[in-house]
Amino acid sequence: MTHDEVFQKVTVVIANHFEVNAEDVTEAMNIKDDLNADSISVMEFVLELEEEFGTEISDEDAEKIETVGAAVDYITKNIA
């Protein structure tokens, strides 16, 4: 799976989870700041990513994912 394909899937998850327009999602977006996510919302988002990509993301790795781009990079390198 290419970086762009992963980004498209992550964008759909973000749009559904955070109720934003998919067109507004960029790799530079900070999950906590730009999407107003609290710690519970972030963990729910990570669970949705795990389900979407059929994998498990450790709590330690999940804490390092602060931007949309970081999520895409992590998935591209470790899963796709």
C-alpha cells in the first residue's frame, strides 16, 4: 500500500471520527490541537486505525503519533 493510499484511508477514519470534512484533512494537522482531540478521543482514533488496517499499534507508538502525517508514516512503514 502506497503512502497516498494510506493517507486516503486515514483521512476517511479522521473525517468519520472527528466529524470534519475529508477535504480539510492535511498531513500537517495536529491530532490534539487541530482536531481538538482529548486523550480518550485519540485512543479511540488509534483503535479505529488498528481496525481499518488489521494491526495493533502499541501504546508507546500511539503516544508518538501527534500529526496526521505521523500516523500515515507509521502505518506505511509498519503495516502497509
